[in-house]
Amino acid sequence: MAHEMDDLEYWTGVRSSDYWYNTIQQIGRGGSSHTYQCIRSIERADSSDFADGAGNTYVIKFFTSDDPQREDRFLNEREFLTEAEHPSILKCYDSHVFDPNSLNGSYPFYVSEYMPRNLRTIINSKEPTPIPKKISYSIQLLSALVHL
């Protein structure tokens, strides 16, 4: 099953209660989740109306572990991102359970905004970051931590 879950096609055509998402590429994988860049489809899942945010790029994160403690952490993360309102904290726009084949089980997921540059990519970048930018990033990070 793990090999199948690494295949991008396994996660295509993901439906939430309101929207359809099409995965584009895998952007991360950890011990309990797979993360993909995706695009929201033009049609709503529940009708023929046009979807808000259709064509926009998002991130979709699937919980893929069997560990109940990790699942609780994943669901807490989803809840936090749904409720948090801070410009330096990702926003969760949608969530549901993906059930591609009942034989393989179902996977809770959430959809959040896509940030092509995040703190990890900035830290890992080979390009030097100017001091004023570093200060700006530090202030944004501290502001988010204070919000917690």
C-alpha cells in the first residue's frame, strides 16, 4: 500500500464536501502524511455552480498513518489551522476524508493555502538573505509565536 500511496495518480480527483481538487505534484512526505500541491476544480462537488477559488493553487495534506496518537495530532493541527487567524500562520480552507478504495481505508485531509517560499526554503536557500529581510522574517515569526 505504501508504494501505491507514493504514486501521484493515487491522490487525483480528491473530493471534499464542497470542492474537487486535482493534485499536481508531491511537495512533502513524512511519517504520518503526504503533502501535494493541487488545484481546485472549476465545478463545485455538490452542484454545477462554479467553485470559489477555482483554478487557484493550494496544498492538500493527507494523514496516512495507522497510529491513533499521530491521527489526533493531525486532527488538532487541522483544527488549529482552521481557527487561527494570523497573517503568518497558514489558513486551512477545506477538509474532508478521502476514500479512494474502501479496501485501503480512508484518509483525513485538509487543504491550506500554498506558499511557494516558506521559512524552510529560505533557510535552505544557497542565496544570502539581506539583514533587513532576516529581521522582517524574525518579526513575523515572533508575531506568530505570540499569537499561539
